[in-house]
Amino acid sequence: MDEEEAEIDPSAAATLSKSIGFQRIDIVLDHPQKVYYSGRQISGNVHLDLEQPTSGVGIRLKCKGEAQVYFTDRSAGIRRKFSAFENYLHVETYLVGDGKEKCMITGGVYPFSLTLSENLPCSFEGRYGRVRYSIRALLDVTTIYRFSTNIIPFTVAPILDLNRDPLATLPINIKQSKMYIGQTEALSMSMALPVHGYVPGQTIPIQIVMINPSTVMVKKLRIVFKKVVSYHSTEKSRKHKEIVVEVEQPVNKDTNTYDVAFDVPAVPPTGMIHCNIIDVLYTLKVEACVDVSEWYYRMFQKNLKLRTNIVVGTVPLQNYETPQKTVDVTEAFSFHPPCTTATEEYANDTPPLKNSERVETARPSLSLPLYEKSQIYRSSKPDMDDPTGDDGDSDGEVKPYSPMYRVYKFKSSHKKGR
């Protein structure tokens, strides 16, 4: 924690509060889910309760955004710590006063509006690092003594238009076969997907064809959708794999074709644009789990596996599947991405609306949320995970936070209530 922002001793704070009639200071953001886009405004109100006007050097707003990476590496019996830091946003502005000269401060509501920097990476929370944005207000009684609101984290929403990614529109067709010991016929398996690119809330449909003329018994098909996060320091990088979705498909001897589908949950997009120390990609694995009882066979009789990458974006493919029109109260604040070529506000051949037109035509509907909380999923290899060693950010904030990501609604979505 910065020395300049050091906390007041509780006993001293109580004495100071009583002497100036201080009761509370709070900050309330206008956006109900605290979601904003880079280059746009973050606005709200600071609420200050005083028994009577008091003398101070100002009411200050502090907004910051930074990325941190922290992990350990064990080699040759020695554990070393690695870390990295990037600063994206640091704004301090006074709503009252200038922080130097004394002025009279009264209780009340103080509105504010700040413009976020362009090209900010999106909010992210992972096991070994994060990108976090926060805001707080401070009543500076003197240049040394102050009262602060809680540190309020907010989400900087990502923008990744799948229509601008040449890979996203391409279909996936993968086939592979495997000859097992003692067999004269090979086990073959293929998987097909209509496109590479999907958005949260959208269904990923997988068609799996398995042909097994051998006598090897396949117990089940295991489908795993993983988030692979790479954390980078100047000296070393570390990958951490999280199992986002896992599906087990029973095998039926009367069919060779299996259709498996699942919805993409609220996750950050592929790539982590504008962040140099954290990277995210998604993989899809289909595994034919064979039934081999003898341990010495298991050493050689590995499961047949198919793997591919999936692109997760925030703007769905225009010519693949159209999301249902859903508008909620957040639309009234005009928090649309500044550059999209396909959004939920139009369908088929209707041209996209300008931002100003979107606000005018928006009709509030509170039935469905537009943003959902993300989470850190279980590790694919928990036994290899090390302690994070997280000491908090530059303000000492260590409370967990769940960024909010845009989730669309499609007719094909499997999630209940959609």
C-alpha cells in the first residue's frame, strides 16, 4: 500500500470523525452491474454525510487499472517466485478542493464522470494473475488524514468481433484412428463443428462419429472444453488449464454417431488483447475412453483423442446464428462496444445502428441479464498447482472479484430459463 494512502489508526479515526462530524462516505456507480467499455465514461455519485460543514482539502476520486501475475516454479528442489505488473489506468481528480488549500466541505451528493482510457485490456481474474479495475472516493481532511470509501471493483468489458477473425467462420473437421495391440482393425473417430467461433450463451454443437471394428471396448466419450491461461513474467511463463465444461457421453453399440452440445458460459474472450502478461485460449478435446483392465496394457493402450482450438468472442458471427433481441436497463447508458459489425440489435439484412440511435430505440426489459459473473474453474491438474502468493494489488486489495461478461440468448441455448 502506498504510504500516501496509509490507513488512519482506528482510535485516531474515531477522534477525527467526532471532531468534524463525519458519518460516512460512499460511492455509487450508475451502471447497475458496474460494466464499462474502454474509451467510454464511468459515472456515479459520491455520498458524503456530515453533521455540519467542515474544513478540508477536498473530496478526491481515485480510479486505477492494473494487471498482476504471480506464480512459483520448482526446479532442482528450489522454488522461485516470478511476478509481473502492468499499469493501464491511474486517474486522480478532485470533486471539491485541490488537495492543498483548505476549503469548506458540506455533506451531500457529488456526481462525477470519468472517461476511461482507450485500448484497455478487459477485466480478468485467474489463479495466478488478474486484470482489475477499481474506483474509490476519499475525503481529504488534511494532506495526511483522510476517510475513504471501500475500494469498488468494476468490469471493463472486452470487445472481440468474431466477424473480423478469419478463423472463426471456418468449420472444424478432424479425424484420427488408432491401432491397438493385438487388434487387426483400427478404432477411428471424427468430430465436426460448424464454425470455430462462439460467444458466451451460444451452444457449441459437436457431431462425433466413432467406428470401432476392433474388440477393444470403448466405455464412454469424454468431451472437455478447457480454458488455457498463460501467465508471463520477464524470465518465465506458466500455463494453467481450467476445465470449463466436461460432458460424458455413453457409448451405444447400435450407433456410430453422437451429437453432443453445451453452452459457452460467461468467460473472457480469446487473446486478452492489450495485455502483455496474460493470454487466454480455449481448447476442445474429445476422448474415447477404452476399457483396459490389465495395468501393463494401460501403459500402451492410450485413449484415442481429438483436439482443436475454439475462438470465444463477444460479438457473434453474423451469418451463422442470430441472437434473440434482449435489451435491459443497462442499454439506457449506451455501453455498447464502439465498433461492432454484428450485434443483437439487428438481424438479417438490417444495417447496424449508430450508438446514438441505439439509445433512442432501446426499450428496457428486465427479464434477462445481459451480463453474468465469471468464475475460476477447477484445474485440470490440481496436484500440480502451487500457492498463488497473492499479496494484493497496489492498494492492498485482496478480496476476490468476479468480472461480468456479456452473455447472449439464442434459441438453441440449453441453459434453463433462456
